[in-house]
Amino acid sequence: MGASVASIPGIHHVTCITGDAQKCVDFYVSVLGLRFVKKSINQDLPDTYHIYFGDYLGTPGTAMTFFGWPTWPKQRVGSGQVTTVSFQVPAGSIGFWSRRLKQLGVAHEQATRFGADALVLRDADGIELELVGDANDDRWTPWPEGPVEQDHAIRGFHSVALTVAEAAATVELLTRTMGFRQASRDGKRLRFETGEGGPHSILDLIESPEGPEGEESIGTVHHVAWRTADAATQVAWRESLLEAGRNVTPVIDRWYFKSIYYREPGGVLFEIATDGPGFTVDEKPEKLGTTLSLPPWFQVRREHLDDVLPPIAVPTTTATGAH
Ligand code: ZN
């Protein structure tokens, strides 16, 4: 089964739902200091945005992305969803981030996650985020013009936390098919790792039989995507998941990567996405996010989309914090 497929190195991207693309951009760029790397459309609902934030290049493992769906229901967070998205920052940077968030008027709390200091906060749509002081992942590419000095900048994802009504079947899929291993436990929180382990490879699983059930709504995570090196490995994953009884989509070309989708038994939507070709397939690194980027097969809709999509202003930033 899973053993025949090269292991999943870690998180590829996390996709959420925003009710206000502009507020979302203001938060992720001006507060968290992520770069706005791509302005595109949801390929299944092409009159709506799909916007992407990440490191300088949107390296797999750093891309937080949003569907702009202002008419969706109000936030209903619960089981069957990724309920917390955690970013990694250097262990010594938690104080910096606490001061920065306070200065910018962003409420936050201190927490400890398996021995690491963390800050818990919410984004513009109410999605629960953590900054975990446990960075050891140097695959990220710094954004020199970003508003957060590079010593303290977010290094991409640390982990995702899933809430499910019943953990057993999810645990079985993770460990028997997807190659995850249980690393530790803290009360009701089970920690799993994949690949080389550590930040970027972590999935926390929380069992919550008492509910409530989550619903696809503004301020929730739509899905988490896991990395795979190439198209051949992706096909092997697809076969392995089908064998394990999952209902998996065919391979879909997302232009920036190829994707397959399935629900894990707890109801959380998973994607497995190829590392390449990445966000520089249609814009130069220095121009990322500056135009409405459309896959070739959507170019015929460009004029219509220019008319119906609300404008987005990306905040201009200057690196600060040389203190
Ligand atoms: Zn995705």
C-alpha cells in the first residue's frame, strides 16, 4: 500500500474561504508579511478569485490561498475541517511577533504546542492561525521587500490541525495508506508527521464527537494540499488511495501544479499536488501577483473577468524592524 509510494514530504498549500478579498490581502501582506504571489480565479467557479500568499516565490509549503466567495454563509467551524493553520517562525521571534501584533491591533494569546512557544490569532475572516516558534525549515525564499525583517519572517507552514468527530478511520488512512506516523500526543491532540518530520510535515488530529460539524463557509479552511514530487508519484498515490477505498478525482491540471482530491474519512478535503511547475510558470519572480493570471484555457474569459472581479490593491511594503 502506502509503502510503495515515495513519502509525502509535507504540506503543499492550504486553501481557505474569504468573504472580503481586499481585507484578506491587507492582513496577510501587511500583518503577517507574506507576499501576494498570484491573483487568479477559481477554476470551478471562474467568476471568483483564487488568490495566493507565500514566500518570495510561493514555494510549496508556504502558500496560503483563498477563494473569494463573498456570498457564502457566515463562519461555521467544526468537525470535518482543518480548524487551525500554523506557520513556523524562529524560536526567538515570538516576542517580536507579539509586539508586532499588539502594535497593529491584532488580538492574540500565548500558547505552548508540544513544548514550543506559540501565538494564537485570527485572520480577517476569523480563521484560527498560530505562529509557532519552532522553525527549522530553510526551503523558503525570503522576500527582501517584505514588511517583516527576514530574521523574524514566517518560514512557511508549521502544521495543520484537523478536527474530526471520530479519529479511528482517519488515523488508519494517515498511517496505513498515506505514510504518516504518530509522533506524540498531548491530551486529545494526536500529532502525526510525514517525510523527514518536523515543521512543515506535521498534522495534529483532534477528536471532537460532541461537534459542532463544520460547514463550507466564510472564515473556514476549504482543504489542505500535501506535496508530491512529480506526476508519476501522484498517479501512484491515486492508485494507492483508490485501493484504500477513497473516492479520488482524476488528475486535474491547476496550471501552477497538478492535483488530485479526496476526503479523508473524517470529512476533511485533502489534495495531493505536484511541486511543479509553480507560480513562475506565467509571471517572472519580480512580477508575481501583479496581473490577473489565467491558465491558457481561461484566456477567452479575460475581458469578462476584468468586468466582474472586484479590484484588489496590494499594499506597498517596506522592510521594518531593524532593531
Ligand atoms: Zn488546493
